[in-house]
Amino acid sequence: ANNLASSSSLSSWWDEKLVSANDDVTLALTLQITPAHMGEESVVRGLLSVADSNIYAWGARQPSVLLIHVDSSPGEDEEVEPFARTIRMIKDTFAPNDTTSGAVAHLRNSLVAIVDSYDLTASRKGLLNMAASAAPTRWVVSGLEVERGLVLSREAAVYATRKARVYADMPVHVFAIPQFASTRDDTRIGEEATAAGA
């Protein structure tokens, strides 16, 4: 009984009133940023935008975990500036100073973590295992390659939640989500442009 009391008082990164461990589905994303990526600010911005668009498409109600592996080994020019700039861009994208604008509402049930290593020592599989371990739900959707520019379909979260509810009482371990993702444009930019034009 003492363990239950102490574990229930622990704070968590997700909203326990909204997230059901058995009925909801966590989106697990990984992103690997190399020194070559860091050399071009626009490349890093593009990668972060795709990751942010996926979390946005997944929705604020469903939990998501994003692990960003940043290789901090110095590049050919031995500069620390690209690394520091990349960390700043990650923080500006996922933890901006102004949280009142609503631009971060989709991050409400999201965990974004930076895994820093010297040299590429973290594998994609290792990062996915870490993300799955951080998931607050039984079901985890993974496998989306952010580096390829893939963005989730709007229906992916809805379909995944329906499947999780159908299989909630069954000993099933895997289900497929059709029409998972595409390389279409950033969904957030399209919505903002439509809202501005209206």
C-alpha cells in the first residue's frame, strides 16, 4: 500500500486526466541530427518543423514522445556554434518562452528530450526503445522516419485510437495503420495560411 501511495503522488509529463494507459496510443518519434545537418541552419529548421508537424497531426489529447539525438562531436571546422545553435532551435521550437499564444497547445501531452552524445553512438533502434519506455500507454506507434520528411496523415491518430479501443481486452500486440504518412507539405503551415487568407 505504501508503494501505491508514493507512486501515485509522482508527477508525470502527461495529463493523467486525459490519457488512458489502455485506451490511448503514444506516438514515438526519433530524430537524429548529425554535424552535417547542423552545418545548415535551414536543414535543422526543416527537420524540427517535420517533427513538430507530426506531433501537431497526432493531436494534443494523444501522448507523444520525441527523442532528438544530437551528435555533439565537433565537425571539420571544430566549431561549437552549430551545436549550440541547434540546441537553441530545438528549445525555441518545442519550449518557446511565450506559451500563451496557443502555438504549443499540441505539445500538451508531449515529451521532447535531447539525447546528446559524442559521435554517432545511439542507434535508431536504441532511441525507439527509449521512446517506447517513456510512453504512458500500452499502445505505441513508431517507425516514422522524420528525417525523410514524412508527416502523419490526419486520420492516423483517430484510427490508432479506434484500434486500441477495439483491442483493449484482447491479447493482441500489433495492429497496422493504413495510410500512415506521406511527404506532403507541413500541415501546420497549410492551416495557418488558410486561416490568414480567410
